[in-house]
Amino acid sequence: MDIIRVEGGHPLEGTVRVSGAKNSALKLMAATLLAPGTTTLTNVPDISDVHVMGKVLKRMGARIEVVDKHTLAIDTSGVDSWEAPYELVAKMRASTAVMGPLLGRFGKAKIAMPGGCNLGARKIDMHILGLEALGVEFDTSHGYIHADASKGLTGTNVTLEFASVGATENLIMAAVRAAGTTVIDNAAREPEIVDLACMLNEMGAQIQGAGTPVVTVEGVNELHPVTHRVVGDRIEAGTFLVAGALVAGPAGVTVTGFSPQHLGMVIRKMEAMGVRIETLPDGSGLTAHRAEHIAPVDIQTLPFPGFPTDMQAQAMTLSALAEGNSIITENIFENRFMFASELVRMGADIHIEGHHAMIHGVRGYSGAPVTSPDLRGGAALVLAGLIAEGTTDVSAIHHIDRGYENFVEKLVGLDACVERTTVPDPDLD
Ligand code: EPU
């Protein structure tokens, strides 16, 4: 059993460059289905979720050449299957991102119904309602969603009940091939959606307004392959900035490879907590300094440009050491506080009431064996270990591998005392 072992208390210093954004790369890979031929993606993170998406595309008949660790040449000309099978969707819900592109190119898709996950029920009803409005007929049986647009996709107005990232993306990817104009109102505005729209426009799509609540898509007859660079991972960047705020040495921790504008609300909240954050003179990154005194600050997660749910656990590692009481409210996922109970095992004082976490700041953490509940929670436990007294062993680190490339190596590059090691699996004793 692989674990991440963290020896707390070693100051971090230096510069870390983040990888391309997981949540962009996965959708860009799905979008290659729309353009027969070879699309080359650069700055692709080498993480297990990307490997799963690669398998999904290969099952459909795509050929993927790994040009180098971060460059994939994806040839979708031979795609002759429209199915995302259960074993892959069960591994990674983002596999459902192929639905929009498959409908756009082939007019059909067969997608295993995603069940709930450790973040909550995570329905896809908004994807389906939106696609129905475009003319897709759905039939669900034997655990699969059969989507049929053989009568053609027709542009229309769709108002999303909630600014869902996945629904916005699936709708955009279907609408690029619909007849006429689609207007998506209450669209999600995440930077990864802007990245997707940019690539689709490079491919010949006519998308306007990505990054605003109203996205307009003028359907086109064909899209052509391109070369596109994946946007930098704002969440990975935020994770390292929190590491700096917790335990940086005098020079701070500098993070590059992303756009600081994508972290506006995170920076604002960290500064309100007393963290000094400087922008590099050329704007290419940020330096976070250690916060000697952390001020309590209330945070609520919201769609972009609000505070990202994907930074909630990392922010909690700071709040739980604040001098006073904070409340963190999780508005996006119903089950994203599992991390808090693990942090309590390290000495935090946190009470969960529904979607609120009531946090009473403590003076420090004590190293403990803990279990990653999910991707961001796992990374946050490693962060807590960096400042904890003694050793923290974080297990179930496959969650972390889903979204953080070389997390341990990058932390070691900042002088952290962290290692990935193998211990006997207690279940096998
Ligand atoms: N929802 C519905 N019905 C739908 C769609 C969404 O009820 O049809 C609900 C979900 O259950 C959830 C909320 O709406 O409670 C938000 O879901 P959204 O569709 O916005 O999220 P997503 O597309 O499933 C992506 C990221 C998540 C990130 C969220 C929010 C990917 C692969 N995943 O998920 O990333 O937290 O947007 O920003 O892009 C992560 O990276 O750790 C992660 C979980």
C-alpha cells in the first residue's frame, strides 16, 4: 500500500511550476472527438485521470501518441464506437464529457450512467435537459444512457438551473455542430470552460461569451484538428500557495505556470487571513509568505468567480489554525467535508452542521495516520502534515494521483520532508 509520509515543521522555500489543469485537459481530450484527424495537446498533466480519459477515447477507436510526457497527439479519424463503458465511467465521472462531442459528431452516444461518488450524488440531469432542448432523445436502460440525435441537433435557448461546469461543457460541445444558434444562459464561467471554447474556436467553432454567464454558439458544419496548450492548473497553484502560507521559510513559496487572475477569490480570502501574497514582477506567478498569525475568515464555495469548492479543504487547513472561529460553507457538493474528520484526527476542532463547517482555531496539528477521502482532501492532509508536529502518514493516495502530477517530487523541490513509501496493507495481514 502506497502512502505519503510527511515529516512536519520543515520550512518550504523555492519555486514550483504547476502542470496543466486536470479539469481542462480532460474536456479538451473529449473535444478532440469533434475534429476528425490529429489534435495535439501540450501541457497535459501526467495524472491518472488523464490516463483514464485516454482509455475512454482509445476504446472508441482513437489513436493516442504520447509525444512526450506532456504532449498527446490524439487521432480521432478512426473512431467507430460511441460508448463510454461502465468500468471507465465508474473510475472517472468526467468520462461523461464525451457525450456532447459524440452527439455533435456522430449524433449518438451510449454512456454508462455515473453513480454517486464520494463528493455526493452528482446528478447529470442538467446535461440531459439541455441536450434534450437541442433535440437529443434519451433512453435509459440497463445502467446506460442511450442518446440519439439522428434527427439532427438544433440550436435553441437553454437556461441552466445552476451554473454547472460539466453541463455547460457538454452543451457547448454538442451545440458547435447544431443547426443554428444556441444560447446557454446561467453558464458556468470557470477558466477551464474558456480554455475549451478557445480550442473549439481554433478548430473552427463560433463560440462567444465563454467566461460570462451567457454563451452563444453558432453551429458549424465541421471542425478541424489543431494544436492547443492546456491552461495552467489554478487549483494546483492554490494548493502550493496554501503550503507556503502554512510553512514557508523567509523567502516564501513561489508558484508559476498559471494565471493569477484565475485565483482572485482565493487570494482575497488568503490575504484576509493574514497571508502576504506578492505577484511576480512579470505577472507569471505568485509568492506566498508564511502567515505567523492566521485571522479567522468565513468562506463559502460558489461557482467561478466565487471561492472554488476545489480549494475548500486546503483553505480549511489554514482556518483550523486561525486565532478565532471561522465558518466554511460548502455550496457545490453535499459531501465534501469528509476531509474535516481526518483533520480532527490531527487535532483540529471542527463541527459539521449540514453544509457548514464550524471551525475553532487550534494552535497546531499533531502528525497522525490519516486517509485521503478524495482528491483535494488528500492533498490538504499532506499540507496539514507539513506543519504538524511529528509524522503524518496519508493513505489512499490514489485519490491524489488522480489530479496532482508529481505532488511529492514538487514538494521535495521546495525542501519539504515528504516521501512516497510502501507499507504493508493491514487488510492483507
Ligand atoms: N449537478 C446536478 N445536475 C447536473 C450537473 C451538476 O445536480 O446535471 C450538481 C452536482 O451534483 C454538484 C453541482 O451541481 O453538486 C456542481 O456540479 P458541476 O457540474 O458544476 O461540477 P462537475 O462538472 O461535475 C467539475 C470539476 C470538479 C469541480 C466542479 C465545480 C471536472 C472533471 N470536475 O465537476 O472538480 O469541483 O466542476 O467546480 O471538471 C476536482 O477537480 O477535485 C473536482 C471535483
